[in-house]
Amino acid sequence: MSGFVYFLIPIGLAATATILGIGIYSLAKGGAFAKANSNKLMRLRVLAQAVTIGLMLLFLVLIGRGPG
């Protein structure tokens, strides 16, 4: 199980970084897209970040139990 979680962590990190990059780009560019979606992108980034941190904590718990 810890191996499966271990492979999900980089996916979560990439998703968080991608959402953050889109949000920063839209805010820098401005316009209608930024007005309509900047708050949604921020919330989505926080959600992706929380899921990734949860996966990291789950991985630490699983490897802390040892092979037993």
C-alpha cells in the first residue's frame, strides 16, 4: 500500500504546481478569464495541496509501521 501512495505523491505535487502556474499566469495576464476563475483556481490549488499533504502523511504513517 505504501508503494501505491508513494507514486501518488508526485502526481499530487505536479497537479498543485500546474494549478498554481495556471493561476499565476491568468492573474499576470488579467482579462475576463482571470476575473471569472482566479478564486476557483485558488480554491482548487488549496484542495490539491491538502490532498498531497494528506498523502504524504499517510505515506509516513504506513512506513512508520514497518513490514508487519
